[in-house]
Amino acid sequence: MQNLRFLLKPKYENSYALIIGINNYKTVSPLSYAVSDAEEITSILIDKFNFPKDNVTILVNETATKENILTNYSKYINKEIQIDDRIFVFFAGHGHTETGIRGEIGFLVPFDADINNLSTLIRWEELTSNSEMIRAKHMLFIMDACYGGLALTRSLQPGSTRFLNDMLLRYSRQVLTAGKADEVVADSGGPLPQHSVFTGHLIQGLLGDAFSDNGVLTASAIMSYVYSKVSNDRNSNQTPHYGYFDGDGDFVLKAPLEILEKDSDTIVVIPFSEMENTRSSIENKIIKIKKLLSSENTAIELYDFCTDELRCFLSLTDQDNFQIQGSFSTADFINRISKYEESINDLSILTACISYWAKPIHMPLLQKLFARITDRLDSQSGLVIWLYLRWYPIVYMLYCSGISAVENNRYDSLSRIFFTKITSPDNKNKEVYLVEAVGKTLSELSESNVFKSLPGYEKNLVPMSEYLFKMLQPKIDDLLFIGKNYERAFDKFEVMLSLIVADLKKEKGEYIWGPIGRFGYKNIFPTEGPLQSVLIEAKELQDNWEPLKNGFFGGSYSRFEKLFPEVNKLISKRGWS
């Protein structure tokens, strides 16, 4: 039999929906907003997502009997449904769970159900099993009900990237439920009047809040969005359950025609669900990564642990959360850097641990983390300051890791980080070193004076450097307990960063410059300051100087010695005193 993927097209031929909402049950306690939930979802599918009205079946109250629900569902098992069709199933009503010898068994409760007679309920597996006989490539089940027994064995990890058109060429069966077996659906108190907590957030996501920046909405995105909102809603005691029970495609709810008509080069990022109540604390993560770093035998587990954190970061900083269009305001700037810091903090602390304690086997992971973190920073149109600020999390992580490496004299770690090759943000066909790209970003952000807009930094000579110096200190001290040595390590890191950027510029025959941090104004006396301290150290050790032994300045003291006066002159031109 030919692989189904080679028969499918990167589009939908037709769209169908079965919508069920039950307020008034025959013998079960009533609900308040299930019918209005069903009616609103119906309207959205028809008006916003172009489901043909004749293809949308809605069953409410007394029409939502077990027979009617199963009969209408079974209609999809016919030749009229084609392999390139999509089917959306929505149920708002009661769920029920029984415990069998192999675990929980979930049921939907139709209008005419008798809870004491299981034969009157609809077993969840009856729907999933019969979906195998339905030709449509994509089916999405959204259940505003709580029940157990969901065997969701496959799910794309947050931060995973997929080609949009490729997702349309893959079979999938996806499901999102309002809660699990021991939870009660909140039928009121949601974000929208006349709707449950679950469906209220679902509606907001469908109407725009869960869309990507380029106008794409997938099932993975809406499920992740609803999970985050419902599980953290103060009026909710529910934790939605979602994922795949078959296949690995993605139900596309909406995509602009121009995107679908392109080749399969539109990347979709799977969003990260903000699981505030379940994510490990940073303290626990530090304990775990120290344990994993202590042995070479746990290198694979360390890789998985760190890349999971990276996936979360990439999802949290998608353009859905950080728009690059619009005007500048100080309030928005402060909000952005705060959100960036929150999203990158844990990953930065973990990479700082690797920089400080890494064994040779861990070095490729260190480079991978820095390479992948820049994945989405290609050239785009937008407000210039927002475009450059996308680099702020990378700067944050680089400083955490770099200061830690310098503190422990781990120039092997610093070299690996600085000389990580990444795609040039200005030319996707060219590679540059990470240190070059970050150097340019620091220069641009410095010239913009945007960090002077932060309260308390208006008069600083190097406000971004001063801000990072103060903000990172408690985090690194809590991690490494370095006390007063923090300032020395911070300044020395910035000196090395500036020298390496300048060295690479000189070797290319370009104008020599490097990002100047707070060490610059400490260099006003010829024989004092962080820059001079580095020179003195290099003169004393020469070829035994750790930076040279790890490839900085081409491993040549002579090359460093010729560069130093030019960098010193560059700082002197600033006229700081």
C-alpha cells in the first residue's frame, strides 16, 4: 500500500464539524453555558474558518441523544469524506470516568444518559477507534468535559519546528479536554460572559489570541494556549489534557492563502504551555544539572534536559509573544526586557553551570545551545529597536555563561561559546561567529541609548553594561558564591568580549572596534583598570596564558600585543574621565 503521505495535498478539500452542547439533561444535573458554548463555536467555524454551513451539524439539549451523536459521527465513515478533508468535533457537557482493571475509562454523557447505566453513555474509545475508519487526514476533538482514560501517546514537544505544508501532508488525530477524571468543569466565571472557563479561553484563542504572527493557527497552538490559560485561571481548578492519539500531522484551523500556496518553507513553532504549577524550580534544575555534569555517562540525559529547556525558551519568545511592529514606549521596553529575562533565566543559569563545570564531552552541547538560541533572528521588517532587542536574551545568556567561565578560568568554555558559528542575521547564506553578532548588537543597542530610558540609568555612560552588572550579580552569586570577586569576573569578561571582537575585525581588515562596557571608564589611568589587568596577565604568562592556549588571538601573544594599543586608543577616544 502506498504511503498515505504521498497521496495527500498541502491543503483541505472540505471541512466538517459535529458540535454538541447540553445544558438540560434528562436525569443528570444541568449546566448553564454548554449550549451557548456550542453555538459560539459553530459561528466561529463558519464565519472565521470557512467551514461550509451545510457541513456543520449542531446538536443541543434533547437532540444530543446517544443515538443522534453516534449516528451523526458515523456519517463521516463514508465515501463522501475524502482523504484531504478535516473534521472538527466539539462537545460541551458532562464527562464521566469509571475505573477498570487496566485503569481509567472515560465516557461522554449524552442528553438521555443514566449515570447508573453505562450502556447509555458514550465511551471515549468508541470515538477514537471509529476514527480509524474515517478517511479525513485530520480530526480535532475538543471536549469541554472532564474524564479520564485518555491514551495520548504522541505529542510534539514545545519549541519543535515543522514545515506548515508538511504538517498538512501528515495524518493526525488530536484531542483537547477541559480536565481530567478527578476535576470538575468550571461552568461559569470564565473570561467571557455566558461561557465556561474552558470554552471562554478557547474562543479567545480562536478569535486571534492563539494565532502566530503570520496569521497561522494550528491545533497544537490552540491546545497549548488553552492549556496555559485554563490551568492558570484563578476561577479554574482544571488542568486540560491534550495531545495526539494517532498520527503526527497538525490540524490547521487557519492559514493565509499566500502561505499555503508557497513551497513548504513556512516554519511553524510549537508553542510552550506555561505550566506554572508543574515546572521544576530553578533550584531543582541546578541540583539536577550539577549531578548530570559530574559524570560523562549522563551526557545524553544532560543533552535532553538542556534541549527541553531550550525548546521552552524558543516557544516563549516566539513572535506571538514579542511583536516586532509598532511604536516604542518606555513602558513597553521595560515590559519586554522583563519578559525576555523571565523566559531566558533558567536556560542561562544552566549554561552558566556547563561553562563552569563542563567536561570535554559537554562542549558540543554548550555550542548547540548557543547556536539554536539564535534560530529565529534572521533579517525581518519591523521597528529597529524591537528587532535588535530580540538579541537581548542571547546577550543575557552569554553574560551569565561568560562571567562563570572567566571566574573559573575556563577559557575552553568561553572559546567554544564565542566561536560558535551561526547564520548571519544579515545574510542567511553566510556564517559568522556568535561573538561577532553579539558585538554588533551591543554596539547598536548602545548607540540607541535605549537602556538610558530605564529608571536610574539615565546618566550612566554605559547603561546596558551597568544594568546587566547589577541585575546578574545575585543570580551568579547564588550559583557560584563568588562574593566580591563578581565585579572582577564581570569586567574581565567584558574586556575579553571587546578584545575578541576587535581582533576579528582587524584580521578581516575592517575598522577596529569592540563593545565597550563599564571597564571603559575604569581605564582612565594608563596603568590601572580591568583592561590593563588583562595586559599585565598576558605579559606575565605569554604563551602559557589560558586565552591563547584556547585559541584566542590565533594563539599568538604577538598578535594580542599588537592589537592591545589599538583597543586602548579606541577607549581613549571616548573622552571619559
